[in-house]
Amino acid sequence: MSVVFGPIAGALIGLIGHALKDAIFYGSIWWSWVIVSAFVGFFIGLAATWVRSIRVEEGIFGKREIIYFNIIQVIVNAIGWFLIAPALGVLIYAEPANKEFTQGLFAGISNIITVAILGTILIATYAKTRSKSGSLYLE
């Protein structure tokens, strides 16, 4: 969503979506992870719009864009889940560091794989619904 709608929408979707999921399924919100979901949404959207190498709205999402998108998402997810989420868990909830970093490792790997597969499929499918720029010509 952040690739299509930008960093603010991505951050809000991550923040609100994760907070609601935690509240509904677990009864309380684990803010260290909610903050990271917002971080991931924001920075994937920022990278996609700022650098302009991912041109989904123009109907372009080929091999180069797929590689670029996945490089971005791996870096952002790794920073968020391997570093920020565990550090916030230790700071906010006084959880043991080894537990938090182990959870962050598994969450990060899971998110990287999920975004690589589902995110790529969803963006590629969406890009196919957009008209390629310059695809119309006068006869």
C-alpha cells in the first residue's frame, strides 16, 4: 500500500492495522512492534516515491523494479525487526534482550519472505491495471 499511496499512508496503515490487530486478537497493544510496522510502511513508501525507481502508477513493474522493491523492503524490514523492535521491547517493556532479539529475528525473516512473495505479486498485479505511459498513439 505504501508503494501505491506513499509513506504517510503506509505508516498509518502499519500503525492502525497492527494496533487494531493486537487489540482485537490479544487484548493489548504491543507498541514496540506497532511502531516498527509504521516505520516499515513509511520507509518503504518513502523509498518508492522519493527515488522514483518503482513506477507502479505508470504500469511499470518489471524485473528491475521487483529487484529494487525487494532490496528496499529487505533493508527496511531488517532495520525495523532486527534492531528497532527488539530495542524498543527492552526499553519499553523491560523484556530480556536475548528474547526480544530472537523474536525480532524470526519476525523479520517472516516479514521479509511474506513481503517478497505477496508484496511483489500484489504490486505486479496492480501495475498491470495501470496504463503504461506512452502506450496510446494517434492513428
